[in-house]
Amino acid sequence: MDKKGFFGSLFDFSFRSFVTTKIVKVLYVLSLIGISLVTIVIIVVSFNRSSGYGALMLLVGGPLIFLFWLTYTRIILEVIIVFFRIAESVDALAQSQSVATAPMPSAGPAEPPAAPGTSA
């Protein structure tokens, strides 16, 4: 794949370079922040319901929810990156194969050998 910057990849209408591999770290950080906020909201809502339920969510449910969704998000992002790296590797392999198997220019048709006993 072509090595372009973020904006070069973003406005590449031929889709020869990928923007996903450049923003996956940002997506992970945003997911981490979002999952943290949702977990905090769940804990606060649980405390509003009852203090026992809130304590249970604070000590057990909240951390489990946070770890589950963070792990799920990480796995999904890693699978996406693996697909893009496979695509980049296949493209590089195809380019190296096309260079290695490019036909050699020929010098033209070969002359047949002269028959014995005849002069040229």
C-alpha cells in the first residue's frame, strides 16, 4: 500500500491507502473513555436505586462490565487491524511477484540453423 499521511489517506478516492490503521489508537482511547463513562453512569444509577445494589455494582458489576467491554472492543479493533495488515501483505506479495515474474524482453525470433552442406 502507498504510505500516505492521514489526510492523504482520507481523501484517497482510489482506496489504495487505508485510514483505519492510522486512527485505530485514537478509536481505542475514545472507546476506553466511553466505556469508563458508561460504567460510572451504571454505578451511579445503581446507587440511586439502592445502596446495597450500588455497592455490589461498584465492587463487582462495574469492574466486570468495564473489563468485558474493554476486552471486546480491543478484540474487535485487533481483528480489523489484522484484516488490513493481511491486505497490505497480500498487496506487497502481489507486487513482488509481478516484478519477479515480469517477462524478459526477447531479442526477436531465433534464426533456424543452416542445413548441413549449404552455405550462407
